[in-house]
Amino acid sequence: MHSYADRHTHDFFFARDYPDVRVLDGIFARLRSEPHEKSELQKHLRLDSDLFEKALEKLWIHGGAVLEFGDNASRGQKEWRESYIAQGEQKRTQIEQMIRYAESNQCRMSSMVRHFGDLADAQQACGICDFCAPARCLAQRFRTATEAEREALFNVIAALRSCEVKSTGRLHHELYPNGQMSRNAFEEVLGAMARAGLVQLSDTNFEKDGKQIPYRRVNLTRAAHTVDKSTPIALIMKNTAPASAKRRAHGKAAFPRKRKLAPVPDMSAAVNSQSTSERPENGANSRAEAMLRAWRLEEARRRGVPAFRIFSGESGRR
Ligand SMILES: [Zn+2]
């Protein structure tokens, strides 16, 4: 039931919860060792209030700002930066892993067992997931392969006969150096081949500059070695909507997503449609918001904590 809209939802929350590190840099540069009013700081920096609050909260969590009673802020330690970037990157990696899991062409149960580190497991296919039993799928639709997809199948077999295992990106580049078949379409062919028992796919990582870069490997099964063009093969392709093929590149720097993301008002809208919808704004809502903000500030003073720790939706700093 995964679709591109889910990706959009996670990108939206990520962009909201992990502001660009330069926003935090800007705030940190303005903080002094003696406390100053937050509102003055925000006015000075001309930042949107939600963005300012979120960035200041992150600075506080990572030790870059000291906050008193919600209203005053002073400078913390300059070591906040590394920790903030590392946390954002870890979060981004988790999202990528989840998307890869959703789009993978391996037994779902085996993938999960591997993910949770059960090395003693026999890695037997479960027999009931969408990979193991596509014919029994309710949410996923399948179609027969086109001529170009069948041709790709034989190209893959020919290319893999001479080597044990290869990364799918490299194989795609070797077979289609001019992009005659898109990477996504190629991955779908490999998925169909895996369902037909001709190849095995496995997700793994390599380390580059201290970071884990995910990639997918493919190798032929024993059955594939006896296949030639006269072999009857049922190549069953996933019938994916065009939008789901728009896989984007992995993040590179400290949260480089600059695209303005439309608000996602609730999860059901994100799942059911790809259209963007606006948050309803009216007088009653803003009055209610103002009252809640005033109450929150009172409550923060009473408890002696920064205002954003009330109803923050996140666990506090340990
Ligand atoms: Zn399975």
C-alpha cells in the first residue's frame, strides 16, 4: 500500500522538524552569554515564528542555547553543530531505509528478520507476503511484461553469467549507458525476475567518508543459468502509478532539501491523494491558537521550563 505520497509526508515532517543548519547558525551567532528576550531575537533575524521556535528548540536540545522560562535565551556551547547534523542525517537515513524496504523485492519477513539482526535464522521465504505470493495480493496489482522488459531480462541474465554478484546501479549503467531504460523501470524488471526465482536481490551498505551508503546487489539463481529465449517465463510486473517512480536522490549535505513543501494536514489525506491541501485558516482558529499559546506560556512559567516543552510532542532532554 506504499505510494509516493508517503515519501512526501515524511519529507514534510523532516523539513519541519530539522531546519537547515544555517538557520541554527544564524540564531547561535546572535546569542550572547547574558540572556536576551527571544522575541527580540526573532524580530532581529526576521524568521517565521514556527521556524524560529523549532530551530531554537533544536539548539537547546543540542546544547547550543540556554533557555529560561520560555522567554529568555543565551548562548550555550559551540559543540551543538556536529550532534545536530548527525541526528538529522540519522533520521534521513531511517526514512531512506523505510522507503527501500517498502520498494524492495525480497521476502518481507526475511528482510525484517535480517534488519533486526537475527543471524541464526535460516532465511527461509515466508511464502505469504507480496513478494512470495504476488497472486494473493489485494493492494498490489500486477501486469504481464512488455517486449522491452522481456528483453531486459535476457540482457541481465547474459551480463550476470560471467560474474557472481553485482550492484544493480552498476548493472543498469553497463546495460543501458544512455538511459534507454530508466533506473526505476530496470529495478522493476529485477523485482519481477526475483519473483520468478531467476535472481536474488539483497540490500546492503558500503562505508564512504564515515557514512553508510545503501545499495542493492543482484546475483543469478541456479535456475537462471538454464534459461534461454525459448524458456517460457511468466514475468509479472508490478503495476505502479507513474508518480511512484519519481524516486529522488539521497540527501547529501546537512539537510539540503530546499523545496517548499506543501503542508500535510493529516495522514489519511496523504495516503489517499497526491494533491496538496491547505490548512484551514480562519478567525476562530487563530483566536484558539493565541489562547493556547498564552496558556502554554503561563504553564511554562509555573513549571520553570521553556514554553515549547509543553505539548511539544517529543520526549524531553535527558
Ligand atoms: Zn515472504
